[in-house]
Amino acid sequence: MFKIITFRANTNRRQDFGENPRDNKWLKNQLINLKNRYFPDLEIANNLIIKFGRPAKTRLGSIKHGRRRENPNTIITINGHFQDREIPDFVIDATILHELTHYSQGWFSPHPRQHHYPHQGRAVKNELTDRGLSDILMLSRKWLKRNWREYIKQNHGY
């Protein structure tokens, strides 16, 4: 039986995000809730690790294999800026759902690949729309378009 694993925290990163901090345990709970609600048919076929990564300007999330060659783990990394409570939950949820869609379509998971390229033919957008998530995609895209550039200017060490 495989499971969703909490990644240990990196204590060298900014930690002063106020009460109810977003940490890797919070992120794991978000993933479990979103998976159960929107991907109930998805089998977690290997260990799935989700963690906050380093703060980045352009990459919101990524998915990759762990270091083991046999039965590799899958690691979903979410932008470290998303630990800040200033970033709305729906932006983080949309990013997690995007990466979970890659997992379900066979990218860095034991599932068979459904497409030759990960975004071929709007595969991710179509999958999320089919699962009733077009609203969260639109909200996230609008928020990022209106606010992300200014947020990065203020918080990414310019």
C-alpha cells in the first residue's frame, strides 16, 4: 500500500507567516482533501510526497521522480512563496490540482501515459474542466495576472 507522505521542513527558509502557518503538513492535508474530492477514482500507486520548495518567480509547481531507481517516489513541489498567507488558497489548490492531473495522466507516476507531452492538446485544462474545476482555474489565473508581478517585486528580493 502506498501513501501520501509529509516532507520534513527546511528550517533555513522564512518562517514568519503568522498564525496557522502553511507548512508541509498543511500542504499534505490540502492534497488529500483535493484528491478525495476531485480525483476519487485516482489510485495513488507509489509514495507521493508533497512539499514546499524554494520561492520562485515563474514556476508555481512541479512534479518529478525521487532518487530511487526501483519503485521511485513521486515528489510534487509547490512554490515556496505560497507559504505566505497573502497568496489565496485557491491559487495553491489550482496548482496542486494541476500537478495531481499530471500524476493521474502518467507523468512521473506508475500510471500509463495518456499523452506524448504533458500539456499536449490542453490535456491538463481539459481534465480539470471535465472534473468541474474550471472556476478555480479561472480564479487562479485572474489572481495571478492581477497580483503576481507586484507580489514578486515586493517579496522576491528585489
